[in-house]
Amino acid sequence: MTATSISQTLIGLLRNQEFLKAYHDLFSEDAESIDPINSKFGPIKGLAKLLELEKQFLSKAKIRAIQISEAIHSEAYFSIRLFMEFDIDGKEGSIDELCVYKINAGKIISQQFFIS
């Protein structure tokens, strides 16, 4: 898959809140994630760990709204803006982030989040 086809597929899955499917279908087994929310652990490495963190979030969060921008591409990279409103433990929350992905051999090998 090309970066363009991966980004289009990812955007569709995120807009439909199919987060786990996105990881299963698009990410490399040794993918890495750099996330300031989980920065105390350093980069998270490996698809199994990424899936576990996503499952933990989804088990606690009720997503009320999600907006995903179209992608901006630069060779093996692309970025999207993700805005999400959610409830966790009865408290409202939101996140507005720029997500940057790197592609290699038809899979996402890295993601990095910049949160305002």
C-alpha cells in the first residue's frame, strides 16, 4: 500500500471509530508510538503494546464526537489532525492533536502525536 492509500484507509477507519481495526490492518508488528500522554514510558514499541493501550482507553472512554482532517503527504510521511470529545468516568474531556505517521513496506511503522 502507498502512503496515500494507507492515509485514506486510516482516515475512514478513524471516522468510523474502528481504532483497533486500524492498528490490525495498517500497522507493522514492530510499530512505534511517541505520545506525550504516555511520555513517562518513552516510545511505545510493538503492535501488541499499542493495541493494549488502545483497548484500555476504549474500555474507559465514551466517544461523543470525532473529527479527522484530510491528510497532508510528504513521501513516506503523512499527517492528520484529530479532534475528539469523550467522557471518562463521568468527566468530559477532549483532545486536539496533530498525528504524524511514517510508512515503510506498505505499513505504518511509526506514529507521533503533538497535542495542544
